[in-house]
Amino acid sequence: MIAVVTGASQGIGQAIGEAFAEQYDARVALVSRTRTALEQTADACRARGGTPLVLPTDVTDDAAVTDMAGAVHEEWGPPDVLVNNAGAFTHVPLDELTLEGFRDQIDVNLTSAFAVTTAFLPAMRERGEGHLFFMGSVASLMAYPGNAGYCAAKHGLRGFARTVREETKDEGLRVTTVLPGATDTPTWAGSGISKDRFMAPEDVAQSVVDAYRLSDRTVLEELLLRPQEGDV
């Protein structure tokens, strides 16, 4: 099977790539901006039985996204799984958030998912099968102080994913929005919060694989995950 994972150089994206490599011997297209970090994920995928394709790409660059999708199609064809995981988090109080900063959060967390999805969707629709995952957040459901741009983007991502679901459900495609709470990723580096309060990225990755495993007759539309002791 073929999986495309954006934001694959670390955290949840890295764990998802490795999980599909290990459990499906998958061909995994690994997408993020930094080649050196992607190569480390690629090595981990190979060690788990997968075949990686390293594609350094800035998903906020429309032309780069088009080139990336073209490379995947030329090498392997349309993906069985597309994971829109790329994103970034910046904590800025509303009275300090600039228009440029707000737009940056929308671009990386929302607009990039539209660009990546529409680059792959025509071929997936033509084939009549495939599973699209959108990495939302508990911030897709709730508002958090100091997170206006991020919350707006993640709310928008959930709405976009729901629309993709409605427009493709009669064409054999499945769509799942994953809504994780605080996860042990570099986003929380330096927070001073104990690792025990965070979910493991491997747990989030396993939930994605498990959602994919369901029969074609069933789709897990939304998946909410939280640390056992609740939000951080």
C-alpha cells in the first residue's frame, strides 16, 4: 500500500509513517521541509520493512506541492492513504498577534491541507478508493487563550474535512479527522510539563492505522484523543 504523510520529520507524522511501514510494509512518501530530518524517518521506515520516498517540500508553496504530488504519482501512483499532518503552533496573545502571523497560521495549518488534498484527490476519486486523514486538534473543538490563529485554522480544518467527506462518500473514499490533545512532540519542548501528562505520538499513529483497518463499509469520521488525566 502507498501512504503519503506530511509533517513526517518528527512527532505524530513520523510515528504515522513508521506505523504504516511496520504494519503494512508500506511504501511511504515522507513530506516536510527538512531533508536531514526526513532521512532519519526514512531510515526508521526501512528498518520496519517499509519503502520510503523522501520529498522535502514546503507545503505552503503551491508549486512545491504540485511537484511533490507529481513525484509520488510518477513513482508509485495515487496513494491509498493521505495524511494531512503538517502544521505549526505559535502561542501569541490576541493583542500581540499580527495580521501576518495570523495568516501564517492559516497557511500552514489549513491552506496547506487544501493544497495537498486537491493535488491528490482527482486520482484517488478516479480510482474509487482511498482514505484521507486530517490532523485536527482539540483546538478544532475548543478555544484556547493565546491561540487565535491556531484555533481558527484547526476549526477550519475540521470543516474542510467534513466537506471532503460529504463530497466523496459516494465515490469510495473515506475521510477521518483526528483530534488529538496534548502529545509528546517538539511543540511542547521546554514547557516544563512532565512527559507523563502527554500522549505518546505512537498512540495517535496507532489510532490512524486502526481507523484505516476498518472495512470499506465503515468510516471513523472523527477521532478524539486526550491524555488520560485530561487536557494540559
